Amino acid sequence: MSSGNDVTRLLLDWANGNQGALDELMPLVYSELHRMALRYMAGTRAGHTLQATALVHEAYCRLVGDPPGRRWQDRSHFFRLAAKAMRQIMIDHARGQLTAKRGGNQHELVLDEGMAVSGERLSALVALDDALLELHKLNQRQAEVVEMRFFGGLTVVETAEALGTSPETVMRDWRAAKAWLHMQLSEGNPAGGTTSDT
């Protein structure tokens, strides 16, 4: 992994108008984004319509294409937003595929930070996103933990760093969020429910 201090310095330099910093920044963050995408998409069947490289490219373009003046706080902030961008790209892709297929069977989604996204799981991925939006209303940090670990492929330690909390807190949030989401995604379960603030 690249030095967090180097990435933070380059992000701040770029946000302050130093366009040369972007040239130095790109290889550092691009490789880490690619690592995140590979971890997330590990096991995806060959020929899947969304490849890790395309996911990284789109996420990177969204991140650096933000309006001038974007103030990056540090490396953790950048990769936290990268996880959000990857989530949105994956959900947009899944919704587009579902629209094209019109119908199709729903399949159970196993919540695992290394889950492969295959065609038969598209509707489950969209259902997860809908449930995650509800969780965000109830417990923002738990939703962010799921977003960073599941969609961003971050480790417990990386997630804790990005959120400014401890790995133990991340694991508590991860377990609580998985239990809540499982309840919401279970067949026939009405929407709603509560989640722990710990």
C-alpha cells in the first residue's frame, strides 16, 4: 500500500490547485482502488459484464472529476468516498441489467465483503442497496461499515481508520448490521426494524 501521508499530501495539493499533484496521485490511488475492486469482485464468473478494471476506472473518474475545490481531508476520506462511488456504480449497473432483463428470479444474497456479483444476484444486490438506505437512516455508522467492507472491499483495520474508530467497534457494527440486514432481506419480512447504536 502507498504511504498514507503521501496520498494525503497529494490530495491536498491537488485540491489546492496543483494539477501536477494529480499526475503523482493517480498511480498511488489507482492501484489501491484496483486492489479494492479485485477483492470485492473475487470469484466473479468469467465474462461478467462489469469487470474490476472498469469499476476502478469509473470510480476514479467520479472521484477526481468532482468539482474544483473539493477538499479531501486525507487518504482515509478519499477511500471512504471511493467505497461510496463503487457502491453506486455497482447498484447502477445492477439496476440497468435488471431493467434489461425485465423480471428474472430473485436469489438470496449472502452478505460477505468478498461476494462475487454475478447476473443471478443482481436483484439481491439492488435489494441490499434498498435495505442499506434504510439502515443509514437508523444507524449511519453501521451502514458506512457495510458500504466500506462490502462495496469497497476494505479490511476491518482500513474501515476503522476511515471512520476514526477502533477495529473492535467496526466488528460490532459489522455483526449488528449483518443481522439487521439479514432480517430485512429475509423473505416475507416487513420493512422496518431497529439496529444497535454500538
